[in-house]
Amino acid sequence: MAGSGGTIAVAGTARPEDSGTVAELLAGGRRVRPVGGGTKLAWGSPGDPPELLVSTERLDAIVEHNAGDLTVVLQAGVPLAAAQERFAAAGQRLCLDPPDGSGRATLGGILATGDTGPLRHRYGGVRDLILGVRVALPDGTVARAGSNVIKNVAGYDLAKLMCGALGTLGVICEATLRLHPLPEQTVTVAGRAAGPGVLAAAARLLAGRALELEALDLRWDGPAAGGSVLARAAGRTAPGTARAVAALLREAGTETEIHEDDDPLWAEQRARQRPEHHGAVVRVAGVPGDLERVLAAAESAVARAGLGLAWVRLPGDDPERLAALRSALHPAACVLQDAPEPLRAAVDPWGLPEGPELDLMRRVKARFDPGRICNPGRYAGGI
């Protein structure tokens, strides 16, 4: 089975149709790797070779769409693109927009990797949108947590814990998520500048105003080409908000353009979070004040300007480039998010030093998966 950066060779693939069967497979004791659409197999450490792939392709039902309450219950194998079409027919959307040029990315995979896109600026990440979860655990049980559930599992916020855990604690089988209305219109203002200092200052100016922007991103094309601040307004007030944004960006020293047909612009911005050909992407997590330093150290990058998150492209698979970037941006966390397998095998993709944070992660892993059944070795510290 191919991923965006490599392949997985295993003895076989199971395609369960319900969460109980997933739990039975985990209880069998073989090393398991959950797989959705196969779009993020090159994330994290290579890990221990799996003995069984557990595909969620048959867990593909939209169980319950409560349009009046703006909630939905979906199985993990539902492709996000297909779900969005269903929600759009009711004038709604799930405010998750991670890069997905293939249309194969599933809800389970997006939740397990914590993947997000530009809408995170206003609506938050997967942990902010998830209300409940049904998960198969390595001991062969099925646990539920969140909405309409009285008892949680050992005091853990199980729904949020599974988000971003890369399938190392259990297999997400079903999730309850919050929806939002589709906006009537969107307008994006782009402010171009040659230097990272001007762009970062312009983004801080917008982030500090009560503009209720749907997205606020930076795009950096390198020292020769410069970059842009991208600010998207949505809803009935979008045109007026865009005019106010354009005035602020001109005040900050950028050349501005207003895009009313802005979907292609944001599709390109999302795509830039993913590597091209055999390159790699490093996810940088810092604070908004770090963004000038991030752009100055990058040949190409995108960033959520109000959140301090950035995705920096690394050409090729040279470990020295990663080391130089981490040194330049310390103490910001630089995770090799998506990369060819030779690079992931040659370095520690996570870069998390030994200490209390890693100790806590290991204790959680031991609590949920003492037999190291679920994706062993994929997470930080060999978890």
C-alpha cells in the first residue's frame, strides 16, 4: 500500500465493518497499523514493521447528520471530501480544510494526525471541533467518550487524546463533530511585500484587530520573490471587512489585491503544506512573534499568522538541512511532518528531548497500549 512518501509491506490487510471487529483484531496481539485513505503514511517515524494493516474503508457511513443541531456522527473511513458534499447540500460544512489534493483523506486519518488547514485561524483544530468518539482499544474493548456519554475512560478526555496521537493509543472508529453554516460569500485580500519583516508586521497588525477573519495566512516564496499576507473575510460583511483589511495592509507597506473568486488561491495555499516530488515539510510550532525569523530561515513556507504555526519546505532528503533549520529556530518545535522514508529513518522526525513531557507521553502509551500493538515506534521517543 503506497503513501505519500513510501510503501508498507505487511502480511495482510483486514477491512472490518464495525468497531467491535476492530477491537477483536487488536486483541489478537499482532502489531497493527490503522490506514484510512493512505495519504499520511509518510508522517512520523517509520516505526516497527506492522504485521497487519487495519483499513477503515468499510467504516464509511455518515451515521447521523443532525442539521438542526449542527452536529454529525461519522465513521472513521468517510472521506472528508464526500462528507463536505453532504453537508453543503444542507448549507453547512465541517470547518476542517487540510490539504487533500487526492480527495482520499478520511475523517479518521485527519483526526489521528491532527491535520488542519487555513480555517484553523477562526475555528480551531480537530480538538476544538470533536464532540465525541468511539475508539477500539488494544485490550479488545470499545470505548466511547464525549457527547451523551456519562462515563469516560479512567478520567481521560478520550476524544481529544486520540486527536494527533497517530493511531498509537487505539483506532478511531467513529466521531461526533461540530458543524458550521456555509458562508454566503468570501473575499480575500492579498498584501505582497519583499521582506519577511514587513509581512510579519502586517500579519500582526491584522491579528490584533477585531476583524473576525476566517483565515489569516502568510505565504513565503523565498528572498528573491518575497511573499504575501492572505486575509479571508466571510459572510454578508465580507466586502466591507475586505476593504478595511486592504487599508490596513497598505498602511503596513504592502501592495494589495482583492480576490472575490478566492477558492483557487486557498487551494494553492493548502497544497503548499505538502512536499513536492521528493522533498519534505517541517511543521514549526512557535508563537506569532517567531514568524519573521521562520520566514527568514526558509526558502519556501506557509504559516497560520495568528497562531505561530508554519510549514517549511525542505528540498531533497539532506539531514543537515533539518538540523540547520532546528538550530536557527530553537526553541520552536520543528517536527519533520512529511518526508521521504530515507530522511525519516536517518533523523528523529520529532526532535523532542528527554524530559517530563516525553515521560508523560510514555506513561499514557503504557496505560492504553502496554503490549505495543498500535503503531509502535511511530510517535516521539519511540512510542
